[in-house]
Amino acid sequence: MAKDKAKILVCEDNVALSGVICFNLVRAGFEVTSVGNGRLALDACEKGSFDLVLSDQQMPMMTGIQLCENLRQLPAHKHTPFILLTAKCMEIDFIRLQEKLGVSKALPKPFSPSELVACIEEALAVGCKV
Amino acid sequence: MFASKLQIRLPRRITAYFLLFGMAALLWLSVAVVYIAHSVSESRSESASLRSVGQAGDRFNLAYLRNKSADFQPLLLEIRAQSRADYCAVVADSGEYLVHTTSAYKGKPAGEQGNVTDRWGEVVELQFVDDDGKAVREYRIPLKPGGKSLGTLRLGFAQTSIWGYLATGAQFAPFALFGPACCMVAGAVLVNRMVRPVADIEHQLYQVATSPSVESCDLREVPGVGAAAMGWNRVIQQRSSAGESESLQRRIRKTVEQGRHSRLDTVLNSMPDGVATTDADGRLTYTNLPMAVLLGLPGAIQGGDGANDSEGVPLMTEQLTKKWNLPETDPLLAVENRDRTVVTELTKEENGQRRITRVARHPIYIGEGGGQESHVWTIRDVTQQKLAEEMRDQFVDTATHELRTPLANIKAYAETLALADVIDVEQQKQFLNTINSEATRLARFVDDLLSVSSMELGSLSLNKQVTDLRRMLNEVLAKIRPQVEEKRLAFEVALPEKMPEPEMDKDKIATVLVNLLGNAVKYTPDNGRVVFRVNITDKHIEVSVQDTGVGIAADELDKVFEKFYRSNDPRVQEQTGTGLGLALSQEVVRLHGGKITVESEINKGSTFTMTLPLG
């Protein structure tokens, strides 16, 4: 029985980090699409649908939060679970993110890949509450 | 209400009373004198008369005894003369005149009218009014010469009535009364003069008593040297000098305030901040010059001389909306903030430049003489500050990112290697390499950070050593080549044949060159060109890095060496960077006694040239 692989979109501008994330997610059994910036991520979301979006916060041109805001405008992804990777965990008002944008988790860098996988699995299970 | 009673002025009354009572006293005195004189003379004459009568009786008796039938008329005449009587007569017991000084009466019957008024022994005094209407006093003494009664001797004195006295006195009266009268008048004049100051004072006080406003009364000094005059004059002087000193004080206060105002004005106009005050309606009542400029007003509102007509004076908030895009939602406009301090920041675009001001409004607490002002405003141009803050924030963001990203990679790869089931050897090697390079990247960034700190503290030091320049340059080039190749840039290197071995801090200069080359590569799009040229002269080493990259705008050319400065060009913002590289490089080169210069044209490319002195 072929398990329906959850489709994850990874948006990360750092090539090395993107690589290790994708490696781990694939090993965990997800179908991974990787893009290098927010614009490309939105393009991908318009064209296809994903079960979860994982994004870095600090990216040039469009931050992870801006990506999430834009994502919520797309009808297909209004309730797609969203996980934010960020180096500035302390400054982010996570409560607001959760309430207004339906961000499931804000994961600080550096992070443990196994922890990341666990977060993804939890987010997929719980779904998006927005 | 007092007016009706103040008909006759007091001093006149005093003088009048003085004269009146004086004259009355004088009169009474005159009357008394007259009466006393009269009585005294009366009693004197009485006693004289008595004596005379007694003597006359004796004399007559003697004369009779000597010669009974002699003519006694001469004797009576003598007696009369001596006793100063009016008449002298002898009346027989039978009642007719025996002898009378007035010979006509001889033989006639004597009248018996008259009342006995007194009696001394045998002498009797009678008083009556005779046929002529004269008041007479008669003294009678019985004559008994040789024991035989002959009759009575009568000595008559006309009574001088008081009127008689007065008549006699009247001759002397003018003279007698002249003296006292003169004294009285003199006294009255003196009294009047003494009383005059009091009169003047009283007159003025009458004005005070009856006028509606005490201040408006024109009170003057009175002449005189008495206590009342001097006291009054002093009061008047003080009143006028108090008034004068009060108006003087007022003038002084005004001048001082004006002086203070103008000094304050000078001070306020010399501040960089704008200061203004508004009244309760929010209309400007004062602005210093910088504020007028900031608000775009035609001139500063610095009146104090005459109120500005409030129609022409703008509302502060209107002005701010016009010139500084005050948003409707700004707390300055909220009614509940009227009595609170409000600080807000306003932004506007001017000639392509962003300008930010901080506006603070404080309520003024009306103390003494608070006047119209109800709020004081200060405006400060915080553009520079904001820019600096923003740059710093941006730096912190970048720093955090630059520190955490390599760490994230290191951790992720390491954990993956440790926990993953099967990874082929090639991939393992790849992961380990990544860990390595990320660690190196992190180390470099940490070095940069530390260098910046040193720079800030002024403790950046050089480790100068004799350096193999060629070797160092080759190392630098080797480091940069991978990046160049990755972007497929054309890379030209021009090194001279002979290279000196100068004294320099090899590592730091290498860092500088790596920075310059790294920038060239970073900011040059794919398929561009980078040229690295080294030129040795007698005195200097010149190293230039030229690229065909995005270039630097003319107005940013002198800013690129500033700490944390990152160009606003989006193509630059796209790349990660801390804004520290050039600042550090410049400092290092400066410490070597050299300099870094830049030439650039936007969209064409830049050339950075490092010059180091030799020797």
C-alpha cells in the first residue's frame, strides 16, 4: 500500500541549509519541493497544492511572515499548516502569528532536524486553526 | 452724606469761635471791670463819705459852739469841697434847711424822701432820687453841739450810675479795649494760620470722603511745618512715590521681562529644535525660528507686542498635517490626550530624501501669569538618529542571521550524520565539508565582529611583520577564485614582476583584499568582470579591484566606508552583508598609513584602490 506522502514546500535561501532540511524530510517520508525565495514559493503554491509550507523568516525581498500573509490570500492554502524557521525567535510575537496567520510553530535556528520532523508531523496532524 | 454737615470749614469755625468767645470774654471782663470798679469806688466813696460826714459833723458842732449865729454856708461849702459831695445841708429838727450849700434852699422844708439803706451808729445813709431825677445818696449825722440837738447834717452825693461810669469809661474804652482787641485779632490770625494746614488737609479729605474713587483724588502737599502738615505731606509723598515706584516697578519688570524675553528669544532661536506654544484652541502663539522653518511658516511668531489677530494664525495640527503628513489616527489628535504629554514621529519625503521628525507636545500648567498658552511643542529632526538606529537594527538582524545560519547548518548536518541510518560515503564527505566551511564562515564573521568591537574601542592593533607580498597575494587570489568561478565572472589579474617585502600586518591586509575582491564578486552579476591590479611605485603599493557590477550612486560614494552602512540599492540589499567590511578595511589601511579610495558609476561598476606606503 503506497502511503500518501505529504507534500511539503520548503522555502529557504541558504543552499546548505535547504539541502540538509530536504535530505531529512525526504528520509522521513515526505514529498519535498524546495524553492529559494518567497516569490518562487507563491508561484509553486498557485500552481500546485501542498500539505505544509516550511519557510525561513529572514530572506531578501519577502520575509517568511510576508510569505505566510500572501499565502493566506490563496484560496487553496488558506488553511495550510505553516512552520517558520527563524534566527530571531525572541522578537517574534508568536501568539499573534498563531491567531492571525495560523502559523503552527516558529522554530528557532539552530534546530535539530529530528525535532523539525516531529514538528511537521504534529502540524500535519493537528491542522491549521485560523 | 457728610456733605451737608461740612458747610463751614473747620478752621473758620475755630477762628470764629476763638473770636467769639474771646470777644465775649473781653466783654464780660470789661463789664466785670466796670462793675468791680464801680463797687470798689462805691465802697471807697462810702467809707470816705462816712468819714467826711463824721468829720463834717464834728467840725460843724465845733463851729456852732464857737459861734451860734455865724454864717455856716462857707463852712458847708468847705465841707462839701473837702468831701467831694454834691451838697451839704443842715436840717433843723423842725425840718427846714438851716444852711444849704445851695443858698436858695435855706429856710425851705427839706424833703424826707428816701429809704434808709444803712446805718452806722448815728450815721444814716439814705438813697433816693431827687426832683431832677438824679440818684442821690445822702448821709445824715445828727448834730448835737454841746449836747443839745440841733438837727442833722446832711451830706449828699450824687450816685454815679453804672451808665455814668460807662459814659466816663467810654472815653477810655477805645484805648483800653484797643490793646486786647489787637491781641485777639492777632491771636485769631495766628490760630487761623496754625489751623490752615489742617484746613487744607481736611478739605482734601473731604474730597476723598465724597469722591467715588480714592486713587483718582488729586491730593497735594500742604504748606506748613507743623506735625499735621509734615505728616500729611509725607503721606502724600509716599502715596505719589508709591504710585511712582509702582509704575517704576512695573516699567522695570516690563523691561526686565522684555530683556529676558529677548534673551530667551535669542536662546530659543539658537536651538536646533523647534519650540512653539499654542493656545487652548491649538493656535500658535509663539514659534522660535527653527520651528517656523520646520512648519514652513512665512516667519516666526514671536509677538508679545500686540496680539496677533487670531484668524491669520494657523492651527498647529493643520500645519503639521500640511507639512508633515500628520495622520488622522495620530495620538496628537486624540481628544483624551489633550492634557497628557504626547510624543509622535512624522515622516515626509523631500527631494527624494526621507526626513523624520519627532514631535512632542506637553501641556502647560497655568501658574502665575500663565496667559494664553496651553501647550508647548518641541520638534526635533531625528532623521540622522533614525537612520543610525535603522542601520544598527539592520546590523543586528544581519549579525544574528550571519551567526545563526552557519550554526544551523553545522548542527543540522552533524545531527543528520549522527542519526541517519544509511548515508553513502560520498554524501557523508559532502556533509562534513559543509560543516567545515560553515564553521569557517562563522569564524570569519566572529572575527569581523570582534574587529569592529576593537575598532569601536580604539584598540585595533597591527601585528606588523616583514611580509612576502607575492605569497600573500596568491593566497588571497586562491581564496577568491571559487566564488569568481561560481558566478562565471571573467577574472583578470595583473601582478608586477618585482614585489617588495614590506612590513605590514599580513593577515589584516589579506582580509582587506579579500573584502574588496569579495565585494566585487558579490555585487557583480553573473558573467561580469573583475580586474585585480597591483602597481608598485617608489613610495607606494597600489592594489586596485575593478568590477562591472551594480556600481555605487554618487550620493552614497562617501558613505560606503561608514560602519553598518549598506546601500539602499535593492541589488545590494539582496545580498547578505553586515556593512562592516569596508569600514574595517579602511581602518586597517589607515593604521598602516595608507588609504582606500573608490571610483564608481551606477550600473557600470566600481573600482576600489588601496594605497599603502612603502618603507
